[in-house]
Amino acid sequence: MRAIGEEEKRQRAEETLRESEARYRAVIEGAHDMIQSISLDGRIIFVNKSWRDTLGYTEAELSSLNLFDIIHPDSLAHCRELFAEVMSGKSVHGIEAVFLTKDGRKILVEGNAAPRYIGKKVVASQGIFRDVTESKLKEKDYQNIIHTTTDGFWIVDSAGRFLDVNDAYCALVGYSREELLNMRITDIEAVEKPEDTARRIRRIIKTGHDRFETRHKCKDGRIVDIEVSTTYAGAGDGRLFVFIRDITVRKQIEDELQAEKNKLQSVIDAMVDHLTIRDKDYNLIYQSESSQGVFGNHLGEKCYRVYEGQDEFCDNCPVEKAFKDGKSHTSERKTVTPSGEVIFWETTANLIRDAKGEIVSCLEVARDITERKRAEEALADEATRRRILIDQSLDGIVILDENSKVYEANQKFCEMLGYTPEEVRELHTWDWDTQWTKEQLLEMGRNVDEAGLHLETYHRRKDGTIFDVEISINGAMCAGQKLIFCVSRDITAREQAEAALKESEEKYKTLVEATSDIIWEVDRDGWFSFVSPKMKDVLGYEVDEVVGKMRTLDLIPKGEARRWLKRFKEVNAKRTPFFGFEIAHLHKNGTYVIFETSGIPLFDSAGNLKGFVGINKDITERRQMQEQLVIADRLASVGELAAGIAHELNNPLTGVIGFSQLLLDKEMPADIKEDIEVVYSEAQRASQVVKNLLTFARKHTAAKEKVNINDIINKVLELRAYEQKLESITVDARLDANLPEVMADYFQLQQVFLNIVINAEYFMKEANHKGNLTITTEKVGNKIRASFADDGPGIADENLGHLFDPFFTTKEVGRGTGLGLSICHGIVAEHGGRIYVESELGKGAAFIVELAIGAAERKGGAA
């Protein structure tokens, strides 16, 4: 009986031992550290799952491997020495070595190794290691960042004592590192009291971070403005990591940026032209407020019925032509408004295409040219009157070419000489002049210019009789040909001729002063020799401020001056007329005016270029309208694309969410259930992204309400989360939880923030294939400030002043339209806020949006 009892005890002991070994193996297999057992000759006896996963080998492959087969050559000699020590019976700690994975990658490991005994004999080496590759790289990156950044950097403890400072901060305040390490924050703080600083440190430890502005005292007594960004390490040791940026220069330029914003504000909402959009069936699908104000709301009706009251296309319809040939067309038409007023329009039709380039509708811009038309009619009447005046003049008028042959003559001149008009056109000057020789007359014709000649001579009629005449001669270039204009006057009729000439000059002066465009004349160096009085109305300058005192280049923005100087030289070299150049001039008040300019060259009697005479037509409003229409078209296309993508994704996501939820209700192994929970969670997140796309794409009525900026930013980040993960872009959102609400249009601000984030992603990806985007919100005075700072390539100084100009872009051709930031500027300005950028080339950029807290809603809703 006793033997039976002993046997039972032995069996129970063996069973207990097997259970213990199983538990021990399970613990080792599940450990995160790499555990290995190596034989005396280096063969791999055992490795756990973490070891296999890290190095990439299977259990079957391990049987043929030796430990030294997977050690990098640089670590091989050292590892052989350590292995020999372990096999001699010593334990080795703090081992660092480089292992090679199956696919050839190098990993850095740290760990310990100890001998394994059977009795008193060492039979194997046992080691526990950990992959420290990533942590070592991060530590190295951290040191590089701290010591190369141009911003100051501290590490301080919870009592405000300096534990570490970088060279940039030492240079900023003038203290050495050794001096600062014996100081506290309160020794250099110039604004906060010590108790305020202590409260702030406690608050940072509680919230994890803070961002604020203050002032610091330098060693030499100077006070500098700084921006502080603080993060609490959260490791239990109370250390705070602090970046300090000198913002003295930024404070100075904020005033300059505000002044620039005031200039740009003056051109917003300046559109007075009528905008309408027709579909391909000529139904009105959009009318601007100005159009509705004149004709009423007629959306859905045929355009030709609304404007012409007829059932067929209007004559010379630019929309019909645009639909037929795919090009832009301009025409003029006359309409009678519902109030009975007759208005003349200049209408331009431009096609609108979808994302595939297919024509979907047509935009028509109509400008009221009633005043211009009436002026043109008056000009035509004046030309008719002048032609009648010439033909019925009591003076003989003849036009000669450079060879003194008759080019054209009036009836009076023919009668004076007694020839028919046909006979006169075959004559030369010497055929009727008796005082000068042929050579003298030719020389006179070559030398005469606009200044002209005034002389008396004798003319011979066809019948041979001689009579006294007084002649006024002028030379001028017309259509590239020099012509000589002669007015021959019978001296007995001098009084009558002088009166007629004076009347003609007065009419020409009236015509020049009445035109809505600027008529100008410059010499070959660009100095103004004449400008019409319209200069005062259009550009704000008096005539005597310009003539003889200013050049064309003085009116051109500095950034454009070099390009236009080159173009002026080309025009001077060609010595031919030019037409339809677009040029920007600065108004006396600093605003921009865009002109369509045309001119013809002027020559002296020797054929030398004297200068140019021309006309400037103000097309500022037309150009602004065209730019805004392009923006509207692009945004509509993006919205339609986003909506289509979102709808396509919704169906498969619904299936994934539904079936994964059903699976979670079933009994299954814990590890599989855990995986399905991940599937369900990620599908829900993807569904939320789809909802955000639909929200962005959906058309919204412009309306302002109280909104929280943080909510809008979070929605934008949800929308971009997948792309940011794909492009290795990290977002650090430092959003003030106590941010007050502002009165704004939610969806328009969403468009602004989305555009800024996408731009930052693009330039970080192009420069570094990854990036860090820091988004900060805070209350500054009576404003809310949202800052988007990236670590991309930064912005060149010459581009900073143009970032918000329409169609300005630094992206590659085909990668950007240059409209996004222009739209953002318009939206923020309409909200009574401002948007600006801070950047240094090579050191990233920060776009900052500021909005007033509780600003009243402006009339007209969103921009």
C-alpha cells in the first residue's frame, strides 16, 4: 500500500511540473522582449515569438542557423568576446549589438546574457534583448532639433529652475548656459509676477501644454517680445519642455499687414457687372443680385424671353456662338428693362466645363455701356460732322504722301485749282505751286512734322491764273505711313477759315475731355507729354502732376516694373502700333487699376521715333469678375467630385459595419473577436470621413451663426486623416478648450482651414516626404487666433507679398491654380478678420487666421 501511495505522489509531481513548464513557455512566448538560448558552439536552441517576429525567421529556418550568422560584421568580434565570457560562467549586462534581419535590415539591440547550468556545468547561453533602433534614432533626432533650431529652448522643473538651455536662447538674452542653469524663470520674466508664473506652471502640468506671449529681460537690460510654447513631459518628474521664439519683428510687421489689408478691402464687393449662367437649353440657372435688381428673378426661364421678349435666339448671341465653337465671344446689344429704360450692354460669354472638360453651361457677363455707347454715337456724329466740314470747308484741304503726290483732297481744293477730283489725285505739289522748286517742295515734305509749317505762297489754276494762298502744313504717321496735311486758304477768306479751325479744335478738345478712357502721349523715354483730364477721375492725379513730371513706369507696381521696361523697349524697337495690352497702374491712393492699353508710334519729319500716343481703358472690374467666376467654377467642380466619391464609398462601408457588428454578437475566440472589433471601429471611422466629405460638398445657403473654431478644425482633420497617415504627416493640435465662439459661416471657414491644411501637406510632402503640422488656437485680446505651422520648405521673400493674389502659385504647372489662398483671403476679410503668413525660406511657414470675438453679422451673409 505504501508503494502505491508513493507512485501517486510521483505522478502528481510530474503533472505539476509539466503544467509549470507549459506556463513558463507561454510566458516566454508572449513576452515583448527577444529571448534566446544558444548552445556552446553557437547553434540556436530556442527563441521566442518576439525574437522570430523581429528578425523574420521561421522555426524551421532556425535549425540551420548559428548565432554569429545573424550578427552584423561590425559587432561580430565584440559579440564573440562576450559569448566566451558567458560560456566561462559570467553574466554580462548592458550588451549593445547590431543584428541582421532575414531581409538584410540592421537593428540595434540591448540586453543581458547569462550562462545556463546542468549541475555545475555550463551547457548554454540564455539572453534577453530589446530592439532599441527607433528609440536611439528618436533620441538623436531630438538632440539635432534642439541644437539646430533658431528658436530658444529650455527644460525646466516644476519650480521654474533651468535644467537645460540651447545656444539660440543664450544668444537671445545674452546669458551663458552656465549662468542660466543657476537661474529660474522669474529671473528673466518681465511681465508675469512670480506667483503668476507658478500658477502657469501648475496649469501646464495639469493640461499638458500652453502657448502664450510675454517679454523677457536680457542681460544688457533690453526687453524682448517672445512667444512661448510649453509642453509637459508627463513622465512624473515634473519637467517642462519650452520653445521660445523672438517675435519682435513680427510685432512690427503686424501693423504693416493691417495697412495692406485695408488697401485690399477697398476692392472687395466692387463688382457692378451683371452675371448670369445658362444651361445648354438656355435656361437661366443663376442671376447675380445686380441682374435681378434690373430684370427681376427669372431663374428657370429662357434667357431670350427674359431679355428680349422673344421665342428665338437673340441676334448675334455670344452664348449661342460659345456653345457652337467652344470659344469665348463678346457682343453688344440693346435691351429695354421692365421699367422702360433703354440700356446698352457689352456681353461676354465664357463656357463652364465639368471635371471631365465637358461643357455644362455658359457664363455671361454683361456690362452697362450705355454711357460709352452714347459717347461713341456722339463721336460718330462728330466724325460725320467733321467729314461734312472738310468737304464743305471754304478752305482747300489736300493730303499728300511722302513724295508730295496727292493722297486725298476736298472739293474746295479741287475748285480752287479748277480740276476735277480725279485730275487732282494725279497731281504733285509742284504742279500748282509757283514759288518753290520741285526739290525744295520734296525736302519740305520730308522735314515737316506735327509741329508743321505756316507759310504763304502762290498757286496756279488749271487755266494758268495765279492766286495768293496761305498754307498750313503738318506731317503725321497714319497706319504706318507718313502723310502731309495741307490747308490752303484764300487769304481773302482768312477770317472765315480761322473761325472754322477754332471751332474744329474746340470740338476735338471736347471729345477728348468727354471720353471715359485716359488719352495719353509719351516721348520715347516714357515721359508723359500729354494726358487727358480723365487721369484725375481714374488714377487720382491732376494733369499738371503728370505731364513732364512722371513716366509710365512710375505708375506701374514695383514688382512689375522690370517686366514692363523690357516690353517697352521691344515696342520702341518695333516702332509699330500695339493693341490690347493689359497693364496695371497704381492709383494715387495705392490701389491697383487694370487697363487695356493701345497706342501708335509718333515720328518726326526725319522718320525718327518721337514717342507714342494711345488710350487706356479701365478693365479692372471686368478682370475681377472673370477671376471670381473661375474660382466659383473650380469650387463647384471640387464639391461635385467630393460628393460622388462619398456616395460611392457609403455602400461598401455599410456592408462592412453591418456584418462586423453581427459577427461581434457571436461566440468566438478572444483574439479573433478583438480583430473584428478593430474592423468595426475602423469602418465607423471611415464612415465618418464620408459624412465629412458629403458635408463639405453639399451646397449651403450663406449664413453666419455662432461657431466654435475648434469644432471646424477637428472636422477638417477628420477629413484629411487618411491622407496624412498615408503621407507620414503628423498633426499636433493644440486647441484651446476654453475658446469663445465667433459669429461666422461654418462651411466657409471649413473651406479656408481645409485649403491651408492641404497646402501645408503638399509642400511638406514635396520637400521631405513627411512632415509635422502644428495647429494652435488661442484667444488673443478680443480675437480668436488659429495658427497652422508646418516644417516644410518655407516661402521665399519675393513671393510673400503675392500669396493672396488671384492665380499666383508656386506649385508646378498643373498642380495648382493659384486661387485657393485668394478665396481664403476674401472669406476671412468678409468676416471682418484677417489672414497672413509668417515664413523664412527653409524653415517652414505658418498661416494665421484671426477673427473678432462676437463680431456682428454683416449684411449680405458670407462672401
